[in-house]
Amino acid sequence: MGDGLPIRMLHDRLLVSIDPEAGDRRSTGGIVIPATAQLGRRLAWARVEAVGSTVRTVQVGDSVLFDPDERAEVEVRGKDFILLRERDLHAVAAERIDDDQTGLYL
């Protein structure tokens, strides 16, 4: 997590970061849809930065799918992160997941 004191997540908690440029989308016609546009309930992808000791299906560096409405934001050393529970994830995308696994936490 950079310089300063080390951070250890507790229990089933995850610390994730969202790429600020990943929020904008482009329609099939080429129109840019800003991240602030409300189009119903839309899930978001984030990169896992730290995991708690009881997290079973996610590792640091994985991409996870979650509901942005169910999140807690925190600032650590001037950078914004999101705090989630493992059970709040909808999917995991990682190189280590086999083709026969969905990567879903059920």
C-alpha cells in the first residue's frame, strides 16, 4: 500500500480501488456516457488492493464486480478506496480461475 504504516484488513473485508477513467462508457453509436449518468442499477468493477484473513475466493490484484450502492468509501494516504465484504461481491475475474469455474461467490 505504499509508504507509511502497513494495513491489514480484518475478517472478510476487502479494500478495492476503481480506475477513475473506467466509469465512462461509449454507446454503440459512439456517444460517450459519463460515469455520473444514471441508467438504472449498474454494477462496477474494481481492483483488489488488500484482503482480510478469512477471505477465501479473492486475492490482491483480482478484479471484482460489486454494487456501487452497497459500499463504504475510505481515504488512505490521500487515495480513495472502497471497503467491501467478500459476500457483497457478484463475480471475480482473475488469471488463476479455470475455464470450468465461474469465479462467482455463491
